[in-house]
Amino acid sequence: MSPDALPEALLDHIRDLHSGPDRGYHGWTHPLALLALLPEVEDQLTDALAVRCAILLHDAIYEPRRADNETRSAELARELLHGVIAQASLDRTIALIEATKAHAIPANLSPDDAADMAIFLDMDLSILAASEEAFDAYEAGVRHEYREVPDTLFRAGRAAILESFLDRDRLYMSPWGLERFESPARLNLRRSINALRSG
């Protein structure tokens, strides 16, 4: 199923939600990049529609200085997709979006839903494994979203966030993500942390 299978007016609205001068990395290009990865994994997914909808809506609401973006995006997804997709897929979409807050898989999921969530969360972090040029553009986009934060504070905070990723035993949870992204992501993280810490 392509994103065009959703009503055109709804897709236009979702696209508009990702626009605006405050968006740096978390603009429309982010879900488009994740959608481009779908052909690699679609045959591994139990509910590809739920994953596709979560890709489109997981950052529909994004205000960098708020801590409830994921919850608000999930609530918006429930509102926008009610009656548009089957309830079971909608429930999975909500769970996928909410999981982006901690980037962890809840223990109570079925094996199939957990496997889908692992792939979706790995897709969301795929930018960490991008080429140096694309990764640096991502970091610049994040800096834009926090442009009101003084440089010294931003560098310290951003380095701490990236170090918390690097400290994980593994960044990616699915076999696909681990093989596809783990090594280049760690190289990018180390390079960016060194740049942030050196000023």
C-alpha cells in the first residue's frame, strides 16, 4: 500500500503539519526518508499499514521544548485516522508513535507487534547511520530547532544525548536494523560527539 492510498486531502494535511520555520530535521523530508526504507522491510511486517501511518504521523506535532510531542502526535493520529483505517491497525499506529518517546518496546506486545515496532524504531533512528554529509545536515537541522539555546549549553546537552545513544549495547533492535545501521551510526555518533565536545 502506498501513502496515496490514504485520502489525498488527509495526506495534504499531514504534509502541512510538517511545515513551518521552526522545523529543521523534523520536517516532511523525515517521513519521506522513512517511507523510502519501507520496500526493504515491508515483507517482514505483520501490519505494514500501521507502520506506514506511524511514519507519516509520529512527528506530526513537534515542539522541541515540550516533552509530550509523542503523546500529542498519537492523539492526533487517532483523530485523523479514525474510520480511515481498521481499528486494529489504528491501535498499532498509536502504540508505534507512543514508543518513539523512549525508543523502547513494551513488554506486553505480541511477538509480531514487537517485531514491527523494532523495525519502525530502527527506521526512525536510521539517520544516525547516514552518510557524513547527510548526518551533518541532520545535526544542523536539530541545531536549528534549538536555535534559541546558547551554543555552549546546546553543545553540552546534545553531546550528552548522543553519548547516551553510544552507551547502549546496541542502537538497533531488529536484525535488519542492526546489520544495516549499527556500525556507521556509531562512527557518526563518535565523530559528532568529538566535534561538540571540542567546540
